[in-house]
Amino acid sequence: MIDSLNRLLKEVRACHICRDLPLGPKPILQVASSKVRLLITGQAPGTRAHETGITFNDPSGDRLREWMGINRSLFYNDQLISIIPMGFCYPGSYERGGDLPPRKECAPQWRAKLLKLLPDIELTLLVGSYAQNYVLGKGSLTERVKNFRDYLPNFLPLPHPSWRTRIWAKKNPFFETEVLPELKKRVCDILQLK
């Protein structure tokens, strides 16, 4: 299976389906082992991830790692955690600021093929509304995060860990009191950190 995964990853990393991207195509994901048990699905790389080639390599990534209760080296251990965003390339930004949504071509082209080669995934963190809407269908991010237990044990919906989430978290205290402890426990259990 690892040979099939390596062939597919080579194909993914050479993808140029979206030729009109503002910074050009540069697929960024973290997949190295067909034995990983934890998958993170976010929206798309930002400019810093595009520059460095490392997904979640920004303050949002710092916040996500804090939520998960793990450090940077564990987060980027590709033998333990896979990161497959909805879009693999930086999509650009709105004129008024903020990143554009992930391109629609990416997930249908690659997601199912990749997941087929990752049969041991026990939990997928659905980070943000784009990931949740693609995997679970249209719905309210707040309601999904509030009712996170309805999606366990396979999925755990989370807000996007941007700076804006601090405002959202203050309005939704259940996130810190209920969701984050459960997230940390499940990550600890799956990664066998005890």
C-alpha cells in the first residue's frame, strides 16, 4: 500500500489543475504513512504555508496545536498525523482581506483517492466550515461544534483556529469547557501519549 500512496502523493504534488492561482500551484499536504490514525482536514494553505511548504505553519497552526494539546514536533510527525486540506494550494485573498475559499477542483480530484490509502484513520478533525460542509453536508459550524458528540467517533468538528475564533469562543463558552477537553483526550488516546 505504501508504494501506491507514494505514487499518488507524487501525482498530487505535481498537480497543476488550478493554473490561475495568484501564487501559482504548490500543493501542500502532510501524508507519509498509510498507518496514521489521526487526520486533520482544514480549508487551504495560507501565504505563509505557501512560502514554507508546511501546512498550518502560522498562528492558526499554533492555536490548533494548543487546542489539541500537542507540540509542533508531534503535530508534524507524518507517521502519526496526516493533514489533508480541502484545497492543497493557496487560493488567493479577497480585496478586503482574508483568504478565498479552497478551490472546488481539489477535493473531488484527490480526497477519496488519498483516503482510500489511509484505512486506519480513527478520527478526522474537521477544521472550519469548508471541511465540515464537504464531509458532512451543508450546516451551521456553531451547531456542529456544539453537538460534536453526534459526529464521534469518526469526526470532530472544530472552528477554524484563526484569530477571529477568539471572539466566537467568547460567545460560545461550551467550546472551551466541553469540546477542547474531549479533543485533547481523543488526540492523546489515538496518538498513545499516556
